Amino acid sequence: MMQKIPETANVIPSDFVIIGGTGHLSIRKILPALFWRFLDKQIDNKSTIILCDKNINSWDDFLITLKNYCSDAFFKKVDNDKVWDDFTSILKPIQLDIKNGNGHLELLNTLKEKFDTNRPIIFYLAIASNLFADSCKFLRDCSLNVSQSRIVIEKPIGKDKLTAIEINDQISEVFKETQVYRIDHYLGKETVQNLMALRFANTFFENQWDNKNIDNVQITVSETDGVKDRISYYNQYGAIRDMLQNHLLQLICLVAMEPPSFYEADQMRDEKLRVLKALKPLTKDEIQTGQYRSFTDELGNSSNTETFVALKVMINNWRWAGVPFYIRTGKKLSTKASEIIITFKKKPHDIFSKFTKDAQDNPNRLIIRVQPEEGLKLKLTSKAPGPGGMRFFPSELNLSFGDTFSDRLPDAYERLLMDVVRGNQTLFMRSDEVLAAWDYIDPIVSISKEQEPQLYRTGTMGPEDKILSIDGHKWIDPKD
Ligand code: BG6
């Protein structure tokens, strides 16, 4: 039966200042997310969205391109152009060069009347991380680091622990930790939060959630796209730093963390940090890298950058000792899907052994589908109906969020941006979490540099497995 999603509460009027406002991230993710929030009336024309960029050539052309990126909203919800005109009326372009300060007066004049109110002023640094320090300095020099200022930054925060420390230090010279929102957009995904609800709003699974009951965990984040126009960035970062250091480690944390006392920012982050600190350092047999065949042609150069990585992650604590977490992510694979699969241990004794073996040997599995077609499936063994004796078949309990809830599920950026306005840091990474993630990842990067990534064909699930087979396991591929 369809459930209506409860109304979302409005947020207070705010000023969003997007530095890099006409760039890739802003036009593809941030502005469409704000448009959807505007459509749902969660923000209105009392808010402003200031787009700062070094060169803003034609505003009209920019708006046409932006409208294309908002096309799903037009397809699903907007039936006239008035709402688009209303939305674009709260956008304001400012030509600004953070390095030499050109344009700062216009920004100051636009914001200064807001200083005496308690409206949040949100500075979103939608630019490369090597510009974070200059941006913070610029904001301080213009006295824009006022008490209601918040700063939003995106991963990757640094290229390794050392550069991450530098970035954290530069930011903390200007902003307090309570003003810093480090986005990992996977934390804003609906099913990722549902994992918290599944574990901590129910008793059923949490009682099974340990090494006595769980045999292994698999996490797959597979993409069909290649690296497209981000090749030069990607060639420096690769799958380990682009995806594993952040999105996949965060998923591991949410599956493995202990229940906090309250769903509250620092308690959640303390528990995630404990998981990161308990990760066992990897050996070279527990890491496999790959590269899709056309990568070097796209780059125009030879390169050892991995576009695929698989790992066997072990967590050194009482709950998880002995349970492998098999993790993989890659580009140009056969399916775009993110899934967490929890495989439970086999039953200790088989009372049906004299009957057909049919499906009864299949272990129970919980499949948490992060995207697309978000939902949960529990794989069970059932008796085939009819008087034919005890025959078994695999069956499943299926909770598809799309079928259960009538409205669209908002994109991760919509939720995260509204949380920044509300001042809720629960779904954002704290600086010590980022550093602990690098502590685990830096040695993996070093080991991977000693390996040649195995080439794989586009449209496959990456190179042939070398990790799970040693343990007698196989990857379970997500369905299209
Ligand atoms: C980004 C990575 O953080 O996440 C990209 O930089 C990747 O390389 C993207 O494609 C995947 O996000 P999603 O939401 O499409 O799974």
C-alpha cells in the first residue's frame, strides 16, 4: 500500500553563497537540489542564492544550461515557467576572484544587511580542495566569518593524511568545527539513513548483527559511466581516493558501528570513528585493483591509476572479529548500482536433510539496495505450496521504497543542504573521522602503487576476482 511521506518542515530563510557557483558541482548537483527544495516550498523567495565565480560570461546562457540540469523537476512537477522565474529571481551572480579579492565589495554589500539577523550564511566551496585555504582567507579578510556563517566543503579532503591535516588546519584558523560541514553525499542517500532506522529503530536485526550470526558482508558500488570530463582529476586520485576513502568507508562504518545513545551528531561520529580506528591494516593479497581498457586512450597517456578496487576489510573488535567485509567499486562496469549484502550464517543443524536439498541450503541474506530502486530485501527459504511433501524454494520479503512511498525520494544533496541550514551536523564528517579514514587509506594507496592494475573490459564487473575465492566466496552481482 502507498504511504504518503509526511510534509517536510520549512527551514528559516538563509543566504547560500556558492563559490564556484557556475561550475560543474554547482550546476549539476547544488542548484538542482535547491530548485527542488524551492518547488516543495521548503525554501522560498526570502532566501538568496549568490553564485560567485571568476568569470561569468553570459548569465542567460548559464540559466538555459541550468534549466536543462533541472529537467527532471520539469518532467515530474513543474507545469509552468512561473516557478522557474521565481526561483531564478533569488539567484544572484557575482564576479569574484578569491585570490585577488576583485568583486568582494559587491558580495559584502549584498550580505552586510543580513549580519544583524540570525539568518544562516552558508558558504559552499564548490571548488577544488587546493583552493579551500585561499577561500577561507578571503572570507576572513572580508570579515565574513561571522557567528551565523557555515562553510560546506566536499570530499576529497586532501590527497593523503598530510594534505588533509593542512586543509583542516587552514579551515580551523577561520571557522570553528561547529561551523564546518564536510559533505559525503552517500550519507544523504535515503537508504543509507534507512540503514540506521533498520538497525536502531527495530530490535529484529540488531539481535543478529554480529559475528555469531553474520558470515560476511559485501558492499558493491558499481558505475556504468567512465570518468568523462574529470579525467585529469581522476588520474591523480583513482578509485581508492575518489570513492573508497569516503563513500565506501562511510558505508562500512554505518553497517559496523555500535548503537550510539542518541541519534546526535557527535555521538554518531564518535561511533563511526571507533570503527575506522578498528580497521585491520591490509596486506597486498587483500587488495585488488583494475583499470578499464579505454582509460589510457581517454587520458592520452599511459597511467597506472585504478578505476576499480576491491578489498577484504576486517574489523578488529568483538562484534566483527572473523567477519570479512568484501568491498568493491569501479567505473565502466556492467551495472549502475550500490548494494550492501549481509549474508547470515548457515543453520547449525538441518532437520530437513532427508527431503530434497532444493533451496534449503541458501543462507539468509539481507540486501540493502542503496540505489537505484532503493529498498530492502530479505532472502528466505520457504516451503513450496501443495501436498507434494516438503519441497523448498528461495523466496524474499521485499520492501521497495519506490512502491511503498508515493512521492519521489529527494536527492542526497537536497537533504544535506537543508541540514546545513538547520545546523544539524549528523550526516557530515568530522575532521578526526577524515584523518582516521586517511590513516587506513594511505597504506592501501602505497600497496596499490606496487601493483599493476588489471585491465578489464567495459561492461563487465571488473577483473576476475582474486580475493573472495581464497575464502571460498564469490561476489554477488547487483541486478540491473
Ligand atoms: C563522487 C565521485 O563522489 O561520487 C564520482 O567523485 C562518482 O567519481 C560519484 O561517480 C558517485 O555518486 P553516485 O551518487 O552517482 O553513486
